[in-house]
Amino acid sequence: MKRKRLEVPALFRSGNLMVTKDGRGQAFYRVPQVNYEFLSSSEKRGLRDHLANFLNEFPHTLTWWQVPVPHSPLDVLEEGRPQVPADRIKAWEENIRSTAEAIREMVPYRHPLYLAIDLEPVTGNLGEEIARNVYEIIRDPMALIDDIIGGEPYRLPWSEWKRFEQAEEEIFQRLRQEFHAGIERCSESEVLWLIERCGCRGTNPPYQEEPMELVVQDGHIYTSRADLERGLHDVVLDFGKQLGMVKWTKEFPDGQKSGWFSHLTLSWLPWGLRFPGGAEIFQQVRELDFPVELMVRTVPIPHEQALSQLQNVFQYITGQIQHVKESTREGDSDSEDLTDFERDLERKDTNQELRQKVKEEQIPLFRAQMIFTVWGDTPKMVRERRRKLIQAMKEIDLRLEVPIVKQKTLYCYTLPGSTEIDSFYFVRPTAEFIASFMPIGCSEVGDPSGTFVGITVPSGSRHGERAVGCSPAYLDESRARNQLSLTSSMLIMGTLGRGKSMLANWLIYNRLMRGVRQFVFEPKDEKWAWAFELPELRPLMNLVSLSTSVRDKGKLDPLLALGKDPRLREDVNERQYVADFALTLLLYLAGEPDTSLAGQAIGYAVDETLKSDDHPTMMRVIHYLEAFLRGEVRFPINREAARSEVDRVASFLKRQATRTKAQLLFGSGEEDPVDLSSPLTIVQMQELQFPDPSRPDYRQNMAVFTCIADLGRRFVNRPGSAKSVTFEEGHKLRDEKVGQMTYRELIRTCRSKDADVVMIVHNTRDLRIDPSAKLREGEDGGEEIRSNMGNRCIFRVSDESEAASACEILGIEPTERNLSEIMNLDAGEWIMRDVEQRVAKVKFDLRRVNPRLFRAFDTRPEAVAERERKYGHLRNLPLEEAYRLLDEETKGAAG
């Protein structure tokens, strides 16, 4: 039985820098990955070419590690804790615990990308190097002799270490300038973690924060073997218990654990891979339903040496071809020989093309090594995963094998600090070929933390949401505003029954828990039972149920709030806006132009109301119109000439104010305006209708809708913390100028006040604020709204034309694949474009994330019927009375 304690190739380690026992350096970096989903073919090629150009110009050995790391979503969700008000901590904690458990099941692994770069210490010119060596001999001749004969293995001249540090600094700056500006150095604890996990693959050892202790003495740095091998001294490997497999046993704080892992290597690389869509090996392994670690090491071969090696291969292939020809003449060949003959002819042609490319473009080739690693709790699990991996790679023309007796060798090659490539396990591709593996591609969208909104589903994955490469998607509205200077508003679009409201309700709840004040216009009357089903919302929620009842008279009067709120009354801009809005609304209801005598009289009556009344209302405007007719007030128009028109309009408005649903807009001064001070204000419509031009009450409904939109504007203008407005069916406002004006002002106010607006629409036509506007070539009329929407979520749409428009909203090409993807989304799935214009398919299952909230937000017919049965008798009662009655019923049932 071959059992072995692990040793690391490192001599010293500090920060992201390691010096190995063979006198080389290696520096470690975290590489930001780029969203690769839904990029066009040209964009994917551009990304590949950028990486290939970097590889061609960067003369260092590189090692790429894609490491599946067990995901800890609770740590991410906990980042929102400082934003949570004290009165919501308990509900917030219960929600994130449930959410974290679901995320851990759906996304067991993350796949960070690490890059290790081999480096040599910076050297001076010949004279400087001679002087340095002479100095070292004179300063400490015995130390130099000791270094040469290996007497003290854990010692390094301080000057040597400083030159490695200088080399690393130069490498780091070059990486940021030529490769990716967001690349970061690994911390020392990350480097130690990368080493430690190699001996216990399948587990996630905790980070060891203590840095390596380096002692500087007499011009040398020293360290201890125990410190150097930290993380590996308590691991034992067994390379002989199962052929082609390694068993590990390790001590953890909670006891001893063990497992199995196996390395696989690339035994044959085709001369060409389909790109895009076939060569992206890093993405392919993430689309499996089990974790796979992938390491790719590349060593550049200078083009002169590359030409020589290609020539040797060419001569070998030519010899093989000649051998088959002679065998054919002698009658000794079989069908297999002929197949090999055809392959050799193809390889010969490809070799010639490659030699020509290397010669003309003066580019290097690379010695490349690819090692795949799978693991499991049992040998049977490891064998099954190896079989699936080999089959998956075979489908993209990659041939993998399991080196039965080379597992120890391959293990050593995967240790950070290893710089050797075994001659039996490497291939010679170009930089373009290596770049086609796309190590920097990913499917992530959203923010690093915030509200969890679902998991990304890799496009084309046979395993869908079960693929280990799924990533959690989070939304943090504050990051867009405060860090990126972008709008965090959101567009949610799609046909009925696809999950738009479920997503919107989830966002409302989570943002509320994090202290974001919410105004929600709910025209479908679906949120009336929230306070009964979710008791934590009772002290936070003001439910405004609008109906044609007399009790709701004047609630939407735009002038009423000026008399009740001194802050608004003293705001000159607000007073002017409200005056203009009230005038526009009255002119619209009366069907009068502002140039007619009656229209002018309405304007003067509004001015008189604001000037003379401490508590202005829309009813007072009618009062001043009547007073004008009686001669009690004067307007700068001819009363006798205007009498007939003004009398007609005043009488009409008075009837509207007392006998129709427009009474919501006409207060007497005794009413209270809608209270917008609660953390959550929901305005819903009970007996009111959507504006329908075919109905006689169209103008009344449109006026009511417009005033509700203005409530949202007033809410955003209030002082206080972060705010969000959720507006559904807002496109109903676009058919009239008064609605368009209010809609634009709501969006403008949200943008200027850094408030989020969530627009929920059914199709792209709903995005046009003014349907009658003349469009320029290439415009669809939705640009005004789209330009204010940082996050865009497109659910399933009904036809190909809508899908093409959805592609434009998402900023992706309307290819056949993309159109099909959008038109065939399941319920709870959408294509998301985030504030950084990354696009991916997202799936959200609230039933799995938080069953209690799912039941409260469920609007399916059976759920609505059950809700009505349990709480229907409470819906028309004042909230405090309804709460009291519900508490009594709950106590009675418990007793």
C-alpha cells in the first residue's frame, strides 16, 4: 500500500508570491470572469482574440485553475444586515436562513478562476550580477557554500526575495494593462487554501488567516518546515488502494474525514474545435451535474523552436504515410490502416498550414497540459463521474484517459508551485486554440450581493438548473447608484401567468426588509391579504383600497396635500407643479382646451384657490368658478362672454365631483390625503376600471389612474431613506397627454431622486409613452423608458415579432436560437440583462426558496379562492379592526 504524507514544492510563501525549491517564483491571482451567455459570435471571437493576443505576447508559463468551491450563500446574504432596521431583524433573519438553505441546494459550488504565473527574479546587467555575487561571497562565504550544497533548505538571500517581489510587481502591472484591469492578487490565506484543498478534494477547508512567519537574519530569510507545510501535515494520501484513484484522509476540527479523487488527462487534441459553441472546455465542465476541477498549464515555445518541432512532426507523419503506401502495394494493409492513412493525410495538411502560420506571424506554440479532477465519497461515485466526464468531452472531440499508475505524478503537478510538465501528458496548440477553451467565460449576472432573485441556467446545458455551473443572481439597488453611478430601476416584461408579479412581490418584500421605502400601485387587487398572511408587515404597511364609496371621496385630490403638509406648501416648485397638474386634470375631465374661455377660467380658479385658501382642494376650484359667475371674484376675462361656457363646465365638474368615481379627485378639505409615510404603501383598486376608450367613464378612469401615478411622484419627493416605486399597468396612461405628462414626471423624479422604479408591462408596445409620436428610423418608441431601466427581465413572449423586440431590449442579436429561447421560457424563467449589460437566463422558484412567502404571493385561482375563504370577511374592514378580529380568531382556533 502506497501511503504518503504530502510535501509542497514551495520554499517560501508570502502574500500571493511563492518561491519554489527549484529556485523559481510563482505568483497567484484571482481572474474576474466575463459573462459569456448570449454574446454574439463576433463578440465571442473578439474575446477569444483578446486572450490569444495576450498569450502570444506574454512570455511566461501560465496555469489556469477553475476550482469548484462549496458555496456559502449565508455569508453573501448577511452583507445586507447593516441596512436592516431594528424592527425587521427577526423577519429578515428568518427569510435569509430559508433563502440560504435553498441556494445551497441549487448552487452547491461556485467556480472562481485562479491564475498562477511562473517568474524569474529581476536581474540587473552583467556587471550588476557579478557585483552582487561577489558581495554575497565576501559578506557570507559559508552561507553561499551552504546554499550550493543544500545544507539549509529553508533559507533564501533577502536580496533574492526582493528581486522576486520586483518581478511580481512588474507582472501584476502588465496583467492589468494588457489582460484585465480587474485582476487581483490572491491573499496569502487564499494561496494556502489552494494548497490545502489539493489533498482533500471535495471539501472546503477553512481559510487559515495567520501569515507564514519569515525570519530575517544576517541578510537571509528563514522559515520552518512545519510552517511551510501547514495545511498538508495532517493529510495522508493512499495512491495504491484503488488503481487510477487517490484516497485521502485528513484531520479536521470536527473529526477525521476521508474521500476519493482521480485525475484525468487529455490524451489527444483534435486539430480543430468548433468555435464558438464547442471549444469552450471550461464552460463544458460547468454544465455537468457534478463538480470538476480543471487545470490548464501552458509553456510558450518560441516560434523558431516551434518551427523545428513542427518539422519533426511533419517528417514523422510523412514517414507514416509512406509506410501505409508501401503496405498497400504489398497487400498487407487492412481497413484500420486505411483509416489511419486518411487521418495522417489530414494531419499533414494541417501541419503545413500551422507551420506557415507560425512562420508568417512569428507566433509561438505552447506546450499545454490539461488535468481534470473528479472526486466523490466512494470509489464507485468517482468511477461514475469519470465515465460521464469522458463521454461529455468525447462529444466535443476531446479524448480523456485515466492514467492508472500516474496519479501521484499528476497530483504533484496540480499542487500550487509545481512548474513541471510530464512529456507524456502535453499537446502543442496555438494561443488561439488555447484561448478558445475560454477560461474567462461565465454565466453570472446581477450584483455580488443583495436580494437573491434566482439562479443562472447555462444555455445549452443538458442538465439545465442541475448543472453545477449555475450561479446565484443577486440584485443590490444601492450598488448601481452608489458605486457604478447607474440607474437601478427595473423593467419586467412578459405575457400573463409567467411569474412577473411573483418576482416583483419578492423584490418588494426583500427591499422592505432592508429599509427601502416602497410605493406600490396594485390595480389587480391581489395584495389585499398580505397583512393577514404576513404578520410582520402589519406595522409597516398602509393598504389604500380605492373604490367608488363616499368614504374614499377626495383621497386623490392633488391639491389636498398642500393644505395638510407645510413642507409641500412652502416648496415653490412643488406648488407650481401641483397647480399645473390640477389645471391639466380639470381641463382633461371637462374636455376643454386651455385657450377657451372656460379653460382660462379654470386656470384662474386654480390660481385663486392656491392664493386665497389655506386648505386648497379641487372642490374649492369649482367654488371659485361659481363665485366668478356670481361676480364675487374677478378673473381677467369678460364674464358675460364667458358665462355660458363657464356655467356649463362648472356644472359638469360639480356632477363629476359628487356622482361619479371622479369624486376621488375632489376633496372638501375635511378629508385626509393618502398617507405616504409608512414603509410600505400599497394603492389598490377595488371597483375601479382600467381606462377603456370604449367605455363612457373612460376620462374618469384615466384621471384616477393619472392621480395614482402622481401619488408615486409625491412619495418619491418625500424626505427620507432609499425609495422604490412599483407600477403595474402604467402603459394605460400613454393614451392621453395628461397621462403621458404624469408618467414622464414620475420616471424623471425617480431618476433625479435616486429612487428605483419597477415597471411591469406585457409587451414592447407598452413601453411607448406616446404612441402617436413620430419615430425615426430604427426606433420603436420605447427608448425613453428603456434608457431609465438598468435591470431588464424578459419573461416569455407570445410571438416571434415580440421576441425580436425583446432581443433589442436585452441588447442581444435576434438569432433563431435567441428567439426560440425567449419564446419557450417556462414559468418562473426569464432572460435578464443587468446594469452592466450582462445577459443570462435566470430561473426563480419561490416555492423552494420561501414556501410561506410563495403562498402569500400566489395568484393562481385555487390560491385566490383559499385566500378569500380564510380572510375575505376582513378585506373591507379598517385595518386595525381587521387585525383585532383576526387575532381573536387565531386565539380561538389555538384554544
